[in-house]
Amino acid sequence: MNYSPWIGGLVVGNVNGNYGTVKLLLDEAAAPLPAQSLRVEIEIAGHDRAHADFEVEVFSNLNRRDFVKLVEPLNASSDPAASYWLAYAMEPAGRAYDNLKYAANLLLGKCGAYRLTARYRRVGTSTWWWVNDFAPFDGAPKHRDCAIVISPSKAARLALYEANALTVEALAGGDYQNRSTLDDFLPGADFDDFNPFDISYVRSTLGFNALWLMPIFPNTRWRWDTSNWDWTSNFDPGSPYAARDYFSVNPWLADDATGARAMSLLQRVVDEAAGSSLDVFLDMALNHAGRDLCYGQGGVDLGLCSPAQAADWIREVRPAWCTRGNEYRDGQVFPHYREPAFDGYSPAIYAPADRLNEHVWADANVDWFFGDYSSLGPKPDRYFDPRGGAEDERDLLYTNLSEAADTSALWRYIAHIVPYWLAATSGKLAGIRADFAQGMPNQLWEYIINVARSHRWDFVFLAEVLDPPAIQYRLNKVMDVLTTVWHGRFRDSSVTMDELFAVLEDETRLFGSGSIIMHNGTSHDEGGNSDKWAMVARHAVAAAVQGVPMIYMGQPLGLADKLDFQNQFSSMYEQWSRPDSERQSVAGMYGRINHARETSPELTAPPRYFLNLRSGGFHARTFSVARWLAAGPVDSVVLVFVNLDTASASAALFEIPRTIRLSGRYNVVNLVADSPAQPLWPEPRSAEEIYAQGVYVIFSFPNEVQYLRLVPAS
């Protein structure tokens, strides 16, 4: 009887492997390393055949980050001593109707961004049938690889504070002479007699454990004047997201305005921050750069240029690294964003070229050409491209994007940026925030991430992704942390529990329960809310759920307006200097919330249950969630209640579900209270009493926060 091949039904962990995403956490420094494995299952067409008639294998680069390659031919794979991709034999695992099932357990050992697929062949033959060659059912697209993202465990414990180094402690006047510099971050190194801020304020006063620095590279000196259709000098200071050199520090960030001093100060900031258990993240725009972006030291390191050529403009000397610009003929536009430029005049004028004016970043005059792939292109409502568009995921399996010589060199150049800065900071730089991360193919991100992790295993990648769900999901397949698109909910004075519940549940449905999403109401791109206590309460919400809570530097000061970082030098001098009787108590509450989160693993673990009133439904103006960890036969529990009302106190009775395993007798303490060890109930209560009668919560103030730990009574 003729045999008709088919392979499908890939399951990785408990995730559908067809374009699925498995998100895991790992602490490589744990001794001994916990034994963790991932079960993979697959089905093949049986047709009355036996398991022994076939060889079935998982094919993956799982754990192989230290052998990362741009391109690995199939015949070079499966060498444990050298290959990036390995094959793993699968064992018989029963039948599923007419199909044969196979399974394998893969050990987890190294953080990285990985992919997995499967293949099989008949014993004694050489032709492999790959799961990617078949559709799950007639009329469906072919199967696509499953992504496995193993993030450092600390990614789930981050709490981020974002700062613009030119602005955070600028003096009155808002100009170049009054800018702040990196010495303002260093206690004992700031001599301008205006010192409300330094890294100890971020770590010790506010309690954040990660500092996100807006881009520290020199800004481009140019921009495209869309009014006069010509080059002109850039704004003052211009956007830091259009770099002039990826391998140096902006001289403006030094008190003496020299690059050498700026580099030294950055190294000191990272070093002293690390000594205070404060991770430093650098913000980077790797999809685009300024017109005058030069090779820099990285080009010399990689042998792409000589030291004498380090200052050469890449746009002019390597145009094939840039995206080709549009043509204009007979009143029509002919896009060429799927092609590299071919001379110094043909690169796109501004980025992102493929979005066809959805965004116009007039000083981002280099749009990198990373190869041609389906999701390179505009959104569906802007232009029809038969090859695909921003929300199209057809060919993300391609591994040959970088085979062209120029593209391969560009990938190596971009991937060298993180190792360069790790070396410059003695391995202490902790992560990057990737601006417009969706503007790069996943395969490139996989390469960048695994190159970086081969230098520092717990380096963290945070991605800005503000596009529709398909694009957010794509980046979740490689990145550790993604930004939320719901910033407004986390600064809205009138936000309700139902709205917050919808945001958090929508994110879980899209990304999966293991994903880490950054929640924030303020940033360099967002405005704020002048009600400082309202913003404390919304930070308490973000800190109480799995993910990464984050604030912008002006949030604790009540800064309501977005600070301009492109068109002028800005200042927070007024906010720092004006009399404010609440500043210390507001800062103190941020510190209490962040300390509670950092010392309570329940608040960073996946389990959660949004709490209803005993009478049913949510309390509209109280955020209520239970967080817990399994602790033997019972759970270790923190109940979080946040008064979302900015004007009134309230009280309500909440139900505690039996999903949370309680036993014995309990009291409660409020982890963010003046006396966090003081029991709040007059007498301990039994688990059955808590289940039967619920927990009565009294808010004495607007914006009040209660993180209630259930403490077993002795």
C-alpha cells in the first residue's frame, strides 16, 4: 500500500507548537541548576505502520546560544561539539487514531531565544519530511516553528525607573549650559550645588532595582526638512533615538563635554549602580540611525573598516546596509523598501521606510536593510503588498535572510553593539530597551539575543511594541519583556477594576500566562498625571501583578506633561525645587511598594485570582487580586487591594476562593504600612472562617494601598 506522509500536532510543553510560544524562566547561577525539562510531542501518519518503521526527531537550537551562527547549512547541524542546531530522537508514545505519536523530553540549561520543529523519515531512507512542509488540515497554512524563550529569572522581578540623563537634574533655563550630565547620577561627584537626584534616590529611596537610561549615544546633527524637501541641521538637542555612533557616549553627558569623560562617567554609573544592586539598561534604536551614523569602534573591531575609516558615514560607504528609498514618477510613488540601496543617493530619506509615512522620523535618516521578509511592510490599511505587510507572519521561519554578504555584515555589526558595551562596563550592563523593536526580523533578534547571552547569560531584552496584536505576538516570540499598549489605564484617575481586569486578561490571552509585560502610565513618550498619589496607586497595581512595573522620572514629582527631549533641552528644576510637603511621603510609598514586591515572591509569580465582592462582581473602584505560591500542602498568600478612587475612602467585603489553599489559622499584616509586621485582625481566623466570611477591607484614604500577607498563626 502506498504511504502518504504527514506530520503535525506538535505540542511543546502545554502549548500548540504551530507558531506557538513557550515562555520560561531560568536561573543559571543556581547551584545546583534545577533539573527542568520540556516535553515535546508529535504525530505522524500511521496507515497501519509500526513505530519502529520510522525515525522521528525534534530539531531545535534549544540551549545552543553559545554556538550561535548567522546561517548553518543543514548538513552542518547535529554536531554536539560545534553546531547551532541539533536533532533529538523521539520515542514512541502511543497512537492517536490512525496516527503514531512520539515524544521527547528536552533538558533546559541556558537562557536564550530558540526555535523548534520536527521531522521524520522511514527507516533506511534519506528523505526527511518536516512538520513545516505540511498544513495541520486541508486549506490551512503550513505549520510554523514553535518559539522557546528562556529568560533570566530576574526579568520577572524587575522594577524600572526611566531617566533622561540630559534632563533629570538639569538646572533652570532648559538649555545646553544648564543640562544635567552623568555625574549627576553619582553621589559625591556632583558639584553644582543642586543635588536632589542620584542613583541612591532610585535604589534606596524609591526602591527600584533597574535604571533605564534613554539613549546615551551622540545624536545625529542632521534631519530631513519635510517642508523644504532638503537636508538641514538637526533640532537642539535632536532625538537621541537617531544615533551618530553606536560605540561612543554623547559628549554632552559629561560635565566637560568630552567623549572620554562621558565614557568614564557611564562606566562609573553602571559600576556604582551594580554595587547597589541596581541594574542599568541602555535604550537603543537598532532599526534606524542618523544620517551621519559612522562605523565607530565596532566597525574596527569586526574588521569592517580601518581605524582611519571609523568616522566614515555608513550611508555613503555601505549603501547596501540601508533601505532603498521610494521613487517618484509621473505623480506616483513606487516603494522600494524590500530592496537595499545601491549608492549614496538612493537610501530612504527617513525611517521607518516600510511603514510608508505612518511614522515620519525626520532625523532617522538611515533605515537599515536587514533582508526581505513578509512582515516587512506597512499595515494593511495603508498599502497592499502581495509579498506581505507589518501584520503578515508567513515566512518568519526563513533562516537565510542574512546570506547576502552585505546583510550578513550588517547583522554582525548590529549584534556586536551589546557585547561592546558589556566589555566597556566590565560585564555589568544588565539589559537594553529596544526602541521600535518590531522594525527588525525575529531571526535577527534571535541572533542578537543569543550573541549577547553568550557574553552575559542574564542579560535582559525589553521591547517597545506598540502595534496591533499580531505584531506584539511576533516580538513575544523572542523578547523577555514587552511594553503594554495600555499606558492610559495606568495613569487614568477614573480607571475601574473592570478596565484593569480587561487589560490584564487580554494580555494573558494574547501572550500566555508565562509572558512578562511592562506596565506603566508614564514614559518619555507619554504624559502623566499631576495627582502624585493617584499615580502611586496605579504603580501599586502594576507592582502587584506578574510583569514589570515602570515609571518615568517625573512621575513621583507630579509631572503631568510630556517632557520634550527632541526640540529643546528640558528641565525638571521647578518640580524638584518647589515646596512640596508630600514629596517625601510619596517617595517613601514607592519605596514600600517596591520593597514589598522585591521581598515577596508571591507578587512576581504567575498565579493570580482577581477577587470578587461577597455579593458578586468586582468593586468598581478597588483593584483586588490574590497572589500566591505553593508552599507544601498550603499556599503562601498576599492579598492586594488598591483604592482607585482619588477622592474618597471606602470599605467592602471580598470573597476568598478555595482555589487558594489555606489551612489552620491566620492573621494579616500590611506589607506597605508604617508597621508592616503589625497584625491587623484582633484574633487569628481559621481558614474555614476566611472562606465562609471573606475578608473585610477598609480604606481610610483615597489612593490607599494594602498588600495583605496572610500569616499563619502559631
